[in-house]
Amino acid sequence: MNSGNTRCLETEVHDALSKSPYLVRKRVNCEARDGRVVLRGEVGTYFQKQMATEVLRSVDGIDEIENHLEVIWR
């Protein structure tokens, strides 16, 4: 996958995450390369962490999701 496709996939991932009502105002960053997405950042619950993965299952072009989100209770 070239860098243009990588940017496109990252854009699609950011769009999908930003549309999720479970992840509003959460600090979630992603890296996408060759169909692999790595999530990093902080969320408030384990449910939100799982929902980040579930949201991305519907995005075309993703073959693998690594969820490294940290749950920070506030």
C-alpha cells in the first residue's frame, strides 16, 4: 500500500472514530499501514476501548486492528 492509500485509510479511520457517540472528545490516535491499524490514546472505560475496535470493523481496507488504548478512570 502506498502512502496515498495509507493517508486515505487513516482518514477513514479518523472519520469512523469521530462519528462514534461512544468516543466523543476522547484522545484516540491511529496509525495505519498496509491494512493494519494501531490505536493509541486514552478512554474512560473498557466499553469505550472495545467500541473503538468495533467501529473499525466496518471500515474497508482494514485487515488487522491493534488496540493499545489505555483506560483511565476519572
